[in-house]
Amino acid sequence: MTAKPRIALVIGSIRPTRFADKPAQWMLKQAQARNDMDVEWVDLRDHPLPFFAEAASNLHVPSKDPEALRWQARIAGFDGFIFVVAEYNHSITGGLKNALDQAYKEWNRKPFTAIAYGGAGGTRALEHLRGIAVELQMVSTRSAVHIGGSDFMKVLPMGGNQPIEEIEQALLPAAKNALDELSWWAGATMAARSATT
């Protein structure tokens, strides 16, 4: 029997007043309700990474910073990722970009999906993330969850501050598709990595 993939739900915002916890908790609940993956919460706040200042990517030169090494060790054992993506000025957060840059080998040949949010549903940020991920040799799912427009304003603390369950009927089909695709790609890439080890 094949082991279930280990999936990290990575919270990509480190702001003290971040909105990320609400969609992250909801997405974690959706993923943990399945029996085809084991999902763990990975919060960038728990990894106070310095700005990337290594000689090169750890693909070419081992990192020296202890926090970078701790981060690499934390994500290395995962078979796939769910990113919680906030859109800041049409892109991903600086914290998430830095966390992606602080590793390379640990992301390789692994799939990811996302729950993205912002006025336009985090679509521009997720497109930037996909471009970065291609360079890191990751596989993006086609589907993702987007919280935008009036739904975003309904659940945002500075808006209606409603529980996310108030809008979940609009989110559930996308979450199912995204997680189905993530599960499939995780199985495929786990088998391929195993065959080439």
C-alpha cells in the first residue's frame, strides 16, 4: 500500500493583522476531511527567516544561515503544498517570496495548490506564485480556491467580518477540485521520485 502524501499548508503572510488564518483554517478543515493526504499547518511566523543573502541557491551551494537550514529541514519531508496566498500590490507577500527563495531542492518535483484572496480573488498573486514555482521545478494544479469581490468583503475583518462558512458554498467546488488534483499529482510525483532515487 502506498503511503499517503504529506502535505504542508503554508501560511504565506506574516503580518500581525493578517487575514490568512481564516482561510487557512477553513482550507485545513477541507483537506483533513479527506482520506488521501495527511496535512500539517506550516506558519511562516514560526520561521523568522532573514532576507535571502546566501552565496547562491541551495541547489548549488549549501545554505549557512541557521534559520534557512531549519526551514529547509521543515519543508523537505513534504510531498506537496497548499499555499495560503494573500495578494499584496498584485503579487505574493514578501515573506512568502523570501521563504520560497530560502530553499530549492526541497520544492523540486512536488505539486502545490492554493487558496488565494484579495479584491480580485488573489488571482494576480497566484499567477506570480505559479511562475516562481515553475523555476523551483514544482507542479501547479489547474484549480485553486479564490476569495474575492463581495465574498472577500463579507468575511474580511475590516468588512463584514462574517465567518467563512457564510461563503463556503461558493468555495467548496473549487476546494474539492484543487485537492483532488493535488492528491493526484502528489501520488504521481511521489512515484516518479521513488523510481529515480
